[in-house]
Amino acid sequence: MRQTVGDMVRSMAVVLALVFVIVLLAWRPDPEAVTVVETAPVVTAAARMAEFDVTAPASLPADWQPTSARWEPTADSGGASVLHLGYVTPSGEYAQFSESTATGEPYLDEQTAGGVPAGSQLVGDVAWERRETDDRRSLVRVDAGTVTVVSGSADWDELIALAGSVQPVTP
């Protein structure tokens, strides 16, 4: 019966410290959830409004998660609208598909993060130009005034798979 309030506070401090250590050791932050977007409405709108024959990735496996879809000009597209589709790849990396009539070097630098030419790549029977930086890889195809870029932090195999899935879109 000779216990004081101070004894109780010290006991609580020891218990709370123990609980804090247990929580600290067991706590695992949840990874950020990927927000999946629907690309079809944007691709359809682009196909209806574009001055060129729009192509887009089709029939990608479910583990390719679309995270962004836009049909609008970019800072370096010279006012030309750009179809942009962004994905989280099966390995958890980023890959994007973009297509536009913008053909200038500033636009290509923007889309490839300043990638320098690094040879060519056959995807199916279509030749693409490889461009690279330290942390980004890109495949570029110019066809009848339309520039298609597949780019990202994903490895070459995933970028080639994305480029290989590109199909014509009917409005």
C-alpha cells in the first residue's frame, strides 16, 4: 500500500516502451496502391479527333496496370495533341506509350528523357530506334509523319512487349 503515483507512472512508461518496441518491429507500411484507369475512352476519343491513324497497345496481360491516359498537347509537342498511356509493368516498373504528329527533336527529347540513339530493335517486322539514358530506355518509330514512343524505366523485354502489342485503333 506504499505505492505512489510516481510508481504507477514509471510502470506505465515501461509498459508503453515495450508496446512501442513491439509495434516498431512488427509495423510494415503498406505499399502505395496503384490507381488503375480505363484507357479505352481516351484512346477512342483520340482516334476520333486525331489527324492520323491512331495505334495503341491492345491485349496486354492483366498484370500490366494502366495508370494514366491523356489526349492533350505536351510542353514540347508544338501544340500537337499527344496520346499518352502510362503503365505499371509486371515487374513493377514504369512504361509509357505516346503517339503524336509532333516530330521535332524537342518532342523526342521530352518523350525519351533526352535519350541518345543506341541502335535499332525489330519488334515483329517493324524496326524501332532504341534510345537510352542512365535510367530510361525508349523505342521510337516514325511512320508517315506519326511518332510513336514506348519508353520508361522498364527493361528492354517489357518495352518490346509493349511495342509489340500496338495495334491500329478504329474510331
